[in-house]
Amino acid sequence: MKIRSYIYNMRKGRQKGQTKAKSVISDPSIAPYKILIEEDQYVLVDGKDIPQGYYTSLDKVIYKISKIFMANKREEFSLSGFMIGYNKIKDEILDSFKDA
């Protein structure tokens, strides 16, 4: 009986009240989004702290934010126009971190 209970608790993930250690990246260049830095992943959250995605590397989070910003423009792009705009946004975000 104890073994069954132990296996059940393993499947549930973290026990109630247990939290992950995390830090937060909050920067005007990515507003209204924030990036939570956890032990083994990055979590992109919106202004209401609702997770928008889970990532294993910081560069993938930056690419996702750039894509969201382009989608929110609600414009029609040519492929080259989209890539130019996407790279410009990505570079602006990355440039804001260079001086840090």
C-alpha cells in the first residue's frame, strides 16, 4: 500500500506548498511580458502572469517574443518584409541587454 502511494505522489509532480526557485527578467523592451528563470527552464508570462510558453533556452524565448510582437501588428507582410521586421524587433530586444 505504501508503494502505491509513493508512485502516485511521484506522478503528481511537486507536493503542495513546494515551489521552484526562480528569478525574473522584467525589461521595458519585452513589456508586457516577463521571463521567469526556473531551475531547468524559462517561462514566458504575459502581463497577467499567465504562462505563454516553457523554453529550455533564453534565445528561444526572445524569438517567441519577437514573433508575438510581429503577430500583434496585424499587418500583411511579404516573406522578406516579415523577416526584416522580425529581425529588427529581435535585435532591439537583444540590444537592450547588451549594456547590462
